[in-house]
Amino acid sequence: MKPLKFISALFILAAIVSCQSKTKSGVPVVGFVEAFEDATISQAKTGFVDALKKNGFSEEQKNIKIEYSNAQGDIPTLTQIVNHYVSENVDLLATSTTLSSVTAVQKTTTIPIFEMVSPTPERMNVLKDGKAPVNLFGTVEDLNYIDTSFSIIPKLLKPKGAKLVIGMIYNQSEPQSADAMQRIKGLADKLNVTLIALPLNSSADAQLVTQSLLGKNIDAFFANPDNTVFAAFETIKKNCDQKNVPIFTSEAGLVQRGAVAAFGADIYQWGYQAGEQAAQYLKTHKTDGLKPEMVKIRKRVYNPEMVKKYNISIPSNFEAVK
């Protein structure tokens, strides 16, 4: 058995014992599932927990137990985690990122699922007879915001004469990433921008593919909403910095990590919004009126250090990240 999977197995075994003892105590149990480790994505969990706390549910008060598991990007481990929570009949599942949400939908039709950092049920291909699963709730996003996110690049770089060339990488095995790439490709044509998009299969390929992209003389890099991009962002940034290529994105959290600017969902607020729905369910034990709802808070943000590095003028309606 590989070390990572051995550790994961031990973790899940410990979680089973822990969860069993807490379920017997009568305290509601939340099974929180993350597909992979990432500093930006983890903000959603913080927001989710904060929303529960604001609504009177916290482990400090001992009136809720939050069992947290991260699959570290391993699909069999992710499946095992969800199966464990379902077998223990946790009170609700909280799922962060698409793979977690899809796996949960595949494994239970009765336990309420509160998703975050995930696309609409339609984009996840989980509709049944044209409707979202009856046990799926939380906060979702569609591709409309990408239009604004991508459109700010030519406005901020303002090419003089020459046609702007923007590069991006995408995970061809992730439906939402491939969908985003197609959306951006159509948008680039409308903006008279040349788009060079290269596929990859995992974050391990990021350095090689990014270097290949940078060898094509791109003017900017667009970090699209892709789990692989999140996981490999520091690698992408290091290579782009070496070639003096600014990074733009649709994710506010990546601006904190070194992208120049973004218009997109605040990951913390994304989780917080899902947590408010979960709190409503815990208070009433009913799902009446709950459904997957669109992200309410989006931000235009910029990184002051990166703006200075690339000598870019930022409009007044953009907020500096801390």
C-alpha cells in the first residue's frame, strides 16, 4: 500500500470510530468533504463553519460535530470518504469542489448535500428528468461571470496596435474546465483576442505545459476556474513571473496568491452562503424552500504588488486584496 493511501485509510478508520461515538450522543454530525488540498479552496470551509457558528451551531458549544476529510486529489479515497459518511448516516454532507459534490450525489439520495465551489447541477451533469437531485442544496456558479473576468484583460493591458495574445491551460478530463475553455474561446473571438489553450491531465503536468505556453509569446495568462490550476498555481506563477507575463483570473482567492486582478466569487463567502442554508436545515430539520442557489457575492479585486510589477492602471471599482 502506498504511504498516502495508507495514511488516508488510517484517517478514515479513525473518523469512523469518532463519528460513531458522536452520532450516539445525539449531536448532529456534518460530514465535510474536500476533494483536494488548496489554500484558496479551504476558505470555503472556513466560511461554512463561520456561518454555522453565527447561527448558533459550533463545536465550542458542543451542539454540532464537523467531521472533515480531504481526499488529497485521490478519487478512490474521495469515494471511500463519501461512502463512510453515508454509511454512518451523518445529518448532512458539505461538499467543496465539483468532484466532491458529484460523488456525494452519486452515493446518496436521502442525506441533504450542501455544495460549494461547485457549478450548477446542469454543468455537473447530475440532472434527473431535467431537475436537480432532491437532496442537493448549497451555492453554485455558472459560466456567465467568466465573460467579465476575461474581458477585463484587454481593458487593463490596452494593447497598442498588435493583437493581444492570451494563454490558458485546462484540464480536459474536467467537464467544467472544458466548458470554460469553450466559453472563453468564443469570447476571445468577440474581443478580437488570440487565445492559445493547452490541455493537461493533472497538476503534475502544469510546469511543462505552462512553459510550453510561455514559449508561444503570450501577453497574459488566464487562470480559469479549474481544480488543476488551483492546485498548481504557485508553479504557474513562478514560470509566468520569470517571463514577465501577468496572470488574470476569475477567482478572487488567486489574486491573494499572486494573480494581478479578478472578477469572481469570493471563496469564503461562497462557503458562508452554503453554511447559511445548512444552518436553516439544522434549525428546522426541513429542506422546504432550499435549493442550489447562485453565488451572491462577487468581487473585483487586484493585487497591489503585481499591479506595480506590471505597471497596470486599475479602475476605481476594484478593491485591493490584503
